[in-house]
Amino acid sequence: MGSNSGVTVRFFLLVSGIIFALSGCGGQRTASAPPGSKASVDIPVYGGASLIKVDQSDVTNLLLDFGAGSLPCYEHSSTIFATTDAADKVSAFYDKDLPSKNWRLESDWENWEKYRASMWKRGDVHALVFLLDNLTSSEIDTLWKRFGLEGLKPGYSLVVLLIWDESRPLPTPTPLPTNTPTPTRTPSPTWTPRPTVTTPPSPTPVPTFTPVPDTREGSVLEIGQPWSSLGVQLVLTKAEVRSVRDWEDAPIRIWFTFNNLTKNTINLQFSKNDIYIIDDRGERYVEWYGGGVDGANVNAGKSFNFDYYMSPSPRTRYRVPSEVSSFVLHVQNFSRIGHAQWRVNIVR
């Protein structure tokens, strides 16, 4: 879902092969269960979590987008909810709670980056617990636009429970009769054309990387201007200052694009403590969650998009005072960039 957007989650492929092999569906893509055809089980919702209301068609699309080639051929149901707790705490809860309710582990937690899943069984009923940890704002935007998931905030964990009952197969749809194709007419013989001389295609040119001049140290750029250094670029693409009536707690949100202009993959690792804002009154703003390490592997010629919320104190609702007219965004020790700066004028 994000920058690395992410919510096109291919991690689910690690688990979907196990699930649908057990469900006996083969590779057939089935419709979701009709009303009243839901597996009846009592798998617990994580304590204190918020239930996410979503249409069944959106749940189907969400599960298919996670990598499921089909949904179970048995009566099934799903529950989606969100919690402020990290995925480690949620998975530990299910590891303790499910066995106490006579669920037995079929497939232990599979992990890939921020996604994880495990599968359980009780009699003929199977349950998949899928977790998406530490949602970013870009992933939340994608989940809203593609599947209508509301009520999510950055830092939340998303939990999807999929349950199906092998003792209750869905009815198999009767295929519609097909028309017998009309025999095709045998074509009359044609003259064989004279062979033509074909010029071999030119080889595909190897992409070249044009060096980009480094940005002069001490410069202060505007939004949209790239800071260049030793074959990489960082661009402040957008900045928003929240109004008093806005529902979000953080007063400022900033968006970046990192461009790898070199011929090699860059393992980008940086501290969010090195990204901060100083307004024209001298007040300092830091990353909403109090810092930490972020990053990604960025292939040659590719880009990495990311964004952060900023506030004078972590997780503290605040609004930029009306007398503040501008601020300077600072980014230090970022890949090959020592200290980049952008000035943002506040338009109210």
C-alpha cells in the first residue's frame, strides 16, 4: 500500500496456495458466498479493535488483491478490523487465545516485510489470520480508494480474518450450453510470395545515466526542486498545513520522492529523526511517531515515494499559529545527501 505502495500485497501468495489447496477449489475463481451462506464460527476479535464495515464485494476484491487466485468453494465469512497495537502483539494474542478455544495450528506465521499470516483449524473449519502492520498514510489512501475502508490512521495494524467450513460446500453453478461452432471454409490455395530480404533489427540501446550537477551546499530550495548529490536526488513534492477544522491531529504533512540516478541498487536507510521543520518563529517540528529508522532498496533508475506527519511533539494534536507564514524543512544524512533544505510558504 504507499510509497512503496503497497497495498497490492503479493505476500499473500505465500499463504493462498496452502489455503485453496485445502479448500479443494483448484484454480477456479468462485463468487463470494451468497447471503446466509456464511461459515458459523466464533473466532475472537482482538480486544479493543475497531470493526471496519465494508461491503462483501469489497472484501472479495481485497482478498483477491492480496493474492488469492480464488475464494474458498465452501461457505465462508470474513471480518476486518483495525487496532493501534503492533502486529507482534496481535499475533501473540492469537497464538495464546486460539489454542485455548480448541483451534489447532496448520501453518505458522509467514512473514514478509510488514505483512504476516497464519492458518488454524478446528474440525472442518479453517481460519486465516492476516496482519498488515504499521499502516502508512499512502496505504490508507489506497485502502480507502480501492476498497472503501474507513477509520484507519497511520500506525494502525489491519487485521483480516477469513473463515471457511469444508463440511458446507457452495453449490456448483451449472454451466450454460455452448453453441457448436460452424465449420470453417477451407481457403483456396494462394500464390506463394517471393521471399523478401529482412533487415535485422537494431540492438536495443543500453540506457545511459546522465550525471546531474550536485546542489550547492547551503541552498534553500522550493517545493518541487530536486536536491542532487552524487547520483541521487531527493524532492519535496508536496507540503500541507492543516486547518483548525481538519480532522487529522498532526499540523503538517510532507511528501518526498527519492530518485536513484546511479547504475546500482541503493540500500536506502535513514533516521526519521534527521527530518525536521523549523518555522519562522524558531519552533521545531519532528516526525509524528517520534522517529525511528525507515528505508527501502531502490533499484537503478527507480524512485521511492514516502511521506510523514510532523508536529512539535510526537502524537500531540497541534495547529500552526496564524502568525507563522513559512517554515524550512531540513533533511540530514540521507543516503548521499548531507543536508538538504526547502522553504515552504504557508497559504491560508
